[in-house]
Amino acid sequence: MQPAAATDVSTQTDGPEFDEATAEVTKTTLFTNKVSKVTVGFTAPEGETVDITVADKTETVTATGDHQDVTVRVGAYFFFGEHYPVDVSASIEGGETVEGTLNEGDGEITLKEPDTDPAPPNLDVSGLSTNSPVTEGETLTVDATVTNNGEEAGTQTVELDVAGGVQDSTEVSLDAGASTDVSLTWTTASGDAGDYTATVSSDNDSETAAVTVNEPVTTGTIAGTVTDAGGSAIEGATVTADGQSTTTAADGSYSLTVEAGDYTVDANADGFNPSSQTVTVNAEETTTADFSLEAQVTDGTVEGTVTDAGGSAIEGATVSAGGQSTTTAADGSYSLTLTEGDYSVEANADGFNPSSQSVTVTAGETTTADFALEAQVTDGTIAGTVTDAGGSAIEGATVSAGGQSTTTAADGSYSLTLTEGDYTVEASADGFQSDSQSVTVTAGETTTADFALDAVVTEGDIAGTVTDADGSAIEGATVTAGGQSTTTAADGSYTLTLEEGDYTVEANADGYVADSQTVTVTAGETTTADFALEAEGPTYQSFTAYTEDGYIDVGTDENAGYGEIPECPNGELQDTANFSSCVKFNASFDQSTGDYTVAPEDFTFPVIDFSSNTLGPVPTNNTASDTITGSLDTSTGESTFNAPIFAELQLGTDGCGIPVNVAGTTGQSGALTGSPADPATFDANGTAEATLVDNELEVPATEGCGILGGTIDDDVGLPAPSGENEVVLELYIEFHEEPLN
């Protein structure tokens, strides 16, 4: 069925066009019969933007090139929508717009009828290209492609419009769908320089391109390379022409742009001779000018010979100038190569004075500089006299410096010849102290160094005081050292003069104990040695010891083998009813060594009772079976007691007893501790008290006791090892200056 004719349909054409377009109400409201949806169908060129508008609603879509349907909602299903009539339009952006009005009952309306006639010729222009830029007087060429996009063959004029007018045109005839390339030109003239827009157009289309016309070029280029004679590039060389200059690159290349004409091109580089050449430069052309520079010759030679004053060649002499140096050959000759200029040439050789002269070195030439060196005077003299402190000459004194030495004459004079320099000069002589001084020896001159030597001091003093223990001076004490002696003054002072060395100094005084000390005597110095002497005490040759109290406990039975020793304070027997005497012994005494001895007959030990569980108290007589020995130190009071004892048991059997050895001490013995005497006591009154103990004696079984022996041994617990027996003796001692009778 054909669509109804549209009401108030209008078409506006400008640019792309629709092939066909229709509009149709596709939905109305249920109750009010208003327009709810409108569908617009159309065909438009592919890619074009199309706006579909129904009433005040617009939908925008992209054309596919085929027929498309676009539905626009303008109301709801039931009540809301647009009242008839409804305006509808379809627009191609930048192109055709078609419009129409939908009235109630119209159904589908046609906005544009399909074009059934063939499209007329339509020549499109595309693909512009140019030879821009061109120079005034040259021809600008613009190429383009012309295509007939119509459905019929046709002929049109294609024109080139530039610089305000049509410069060229051509007739183009094309069948439908055919294309061809056209080339249009513009011959420029003087004054046409500038930037333009070139437009190529047909009746249907046009395309533009930017083009430029330049003023005529009047310059050309000078280019080339600068190398050395060996072909190596010279970087940084300066190339100039007509006031313009440039420097070469690392590869030696350069380029100068100049007005067309004739030029002299100069090339310069440090260390090379300059070079130039004449060239003709044409506009817009490059003229080549290569340079090969010769290295500059800037060096010259200084040569000659170095001899001594007699004309003999000096080999190995050093010749220097301009920071360079060389040494002479065996014939004294030398040669130095230097950059041209003025120099001071100097010649030096060991043992000769240096010499110099000024020369001018010319490039490529040889300058002669001969030297005749004078031998150096390097020695000087040190001279003077050596005397004693009183000014008297010392003959035979030794004076030395710099590894050399000499001896003085009878008048004390000396002389040394030395190489110039600084020296320490030393003078020495037997019996005198050495002396030294620093001097500077100058070549060819005499330096004076006199010495006055002091006699050698080899002795020193020992000095001090001799006092008693309280610090009171002892007058007349004798002090000896090194075979010399002196006596102290009233204030106890003394002085001894001795050769330096180590000495033992001894001080003696009547009534005092001698004392000594070791000192070192240094020459010229005083060493102090003070003495505080102790007063002498009495010299004892014997003593008598009494046991003031004590006991003897032997055996392992705690209730047997115990005997009390009679009490004898200060040697006085207290219990005369039970004891006949005190335990007493008289000893011969050597005070210097502390040793003493007691003969058996000088040992007195009364009969004492030993307890026995079976036999009751057993009377026992203790006697010394040999000499008793011991020691007593009068400076500390410590003493020992070594007594071989036979304890005879008086049981009616002769020889029945126990042999023991008591080793008493005032120190530690097993579990017992003794007590030494107080030396101050017997120094003051000749008496002392001490306690001797023995807890380490071993007591054997009885011997010579017959059948009673076993009973006693069992009863007492014999034999008894060390630690089971004890002896404690509290002694009262009286010292005697006389020996035993």
C-alpha cells in the first residue's frame, strides 16, 4: 500500500540529501487516542549525522547508507501523548532537511519521494598536490583527481584559482563513476612572491592547497674539507670568504653561503700554513673548495759543546732551555730542538759552576751555543783552638766533623777541610767533657769554631744523717762505703765523696745495731742515704723454761691416758703435796740463729699420774732419751720443741713404758694452736711466756711391760695415731746472758 500524501511537507536542500523519507504514527494512547510513538524511515548517505524530530523530541543517529527506521516516543501508553496534528522532520547535518505534519487518520506520510530519475553528472575534486614552493618566474603546478559521482555522463570546466584569479582551466568529460587526473599551472612573475591558497574547482566541488612563491635566490654555497698533508681532517680550522667565516667540523668539513660571484677562500689552522683559492659561486649552486694544509715549521735547533776551562769535553753535562734538557755526549756535544723564540740556555755539570747564555731560535735554522765551564770550589775550612776552662791550650784533643777528624797542636789549634754545608763540630779530650757546636762551611772560606772544655767530673757524694729509732742524731757514728769511711757530726750528718758507681753504705754506732743500704753514685750529684739505728738489746746465751701449766693426753680412749702437768707459775711449784718439782729444762741458746739444745740431764720432769680405767692412776716418770733441740726467734717470739721422751710406767717392772717424740710448736699443730712469746717482754726484763702444742705426735704401744702391756694398751687405746694425742705446755722462760755451766 502506498503511503498517504504528507500534509504540509517541505524540503530544504543544501549538501547531502535523503534518497527517501517517510513518517508514521506507530502508537497512540489507549484512552485518549493521542500520538504516543512516531516511526520515521529514511535512506541517507553513509556516515552522515541525521536528526529525527517529532514534536519537541529529537533522536540523532548515523546514517548507514541503507534504509533505516527511527522510532521517537512522545507520550505514555494510556493517557499522555501529543494531540494531532504532529510536526515531523528529518535533517542531515550540513545537508538536506525534510518536514511534514501527521494528521489524525493519515497513517504513514511521505516526507520525500524516492528519486527514480538518474542523478545528473557530479564531478568531485580530490587529491590535490603541488610543486610549491616555487620561485618568481617559475611555474606552479597543481595536480588533482576529478571523479564523476553522478549517474549520467557529463562535461564540466575544472579551474585553478590562485592569487585572486583563475590562472588555468581544462574541460573534463567523464562517464558516470569515471575519474581522471588533471594538471593545472600558473606561471609566476616578478612580484608574485607570497603565500597563497590554490583552489581547484568543478561545477559541483572544490579543494584547496596552500602554496608559496619565493623571491628569486641570489646566493650559492662554498663547501669542502680542510685536511693536513696526509689527508687527516683538521677540526676547528677557520675558512673565510668575503668577510664571512666558519670553522670545520670533526670530519674537516665546512660550508659558507654567499651571494653569487667570484671569491678568494682562505683556510687557516693552528700549526699549519694558511692556504687560499679563487672560486666562482653561482646562485643556488654549491662550489667545492677543498684545502690540504702544510704543517708549519716553527722549530729550530740549539747545539754546541760543553768543555772545561782547558777545552776538554765534559760528558754527561746537562743543557736545558725552554723546559727541555739533554745531556752531552762523550765529545761534549749536545742538541736541543725548540720552538722559534728567545731562550736562556744553561749548562750544568757535577763539579763545575753552571753557565748560561741567551740565544734566539729561528724556525728551520741552527743556533750555536758553546760552553766552557769553570771547576767548582766546594770546600771550606773549619779552624779554631781547644782550651781548658782556664784558657790553657789542650794538645792532642780530637776535633771531628762530617766524618773527618784531626788532633790539636801544642797551642791547641786545629783545622778541618770540608765540603760546603752545615756540620756539627765536636771536640773531645781525655779528662775533659766533650763539647760540640753547629757551623756552616762556605766554599773557599774559613769558619771559626773555638772550644773551652770543662774537666770531667767522675765523683759524686753520698750524704745523709744517722739517728736513733726516735730520730735523735747519733754523733760519732761511722759510715763506710767503697773503702772510705767518715764519722757523723753532732747533728748526725755525714758526707762521703766517691767515684760514680754502685755502693753498699753501712752505718755503725756503739750500742746500736748496724744498718746498710745500696746506693748509686752519679758524677757531680749527691745521693742521699739516711739511717735510723735500733739500740742493741742484751745477748742471751742460755735460758731456763718452766711449765706453768699443761697436760698430756694419749690414746684413743677418752677416759684414760690423761695426765696433768704440775702448775708452776713463774717457776714456783704450787702443789708440793703431790709433785716433787716443776717441769723444767735448761737450754744452751744461740741468739743469732735462734737454735737451742737441752741435754738429757738438764731436763727435769716429775712423776705424774696417767689415768687408767683398769689400773687406776699410773705413776709415770718422763725422761729425755736424747738431746732436746728447738728454736726460738727473739724477733718474733715463735719457737719449736723437739723432745725424744721415754714415759716409764711405774708398775713394778723396770723398762716398762712408752717411747714418744714430742714436736711442740707455738704455731699450728693439727687442731691445736700455740702462742709465741712477746719479744718486748724478754727485751725488757729477760722473761717471757709461750705456749707449745703438739697434736700430731704418734704414740706406740707399750714396751717392756709384760702381761700388763696388753692391758694398758687396751685400756688407753694404744698404739694411737697422729691426731689422737695432745701435748700442751704453757712455758715460763727466763733468759740468761751467761752460758750454761
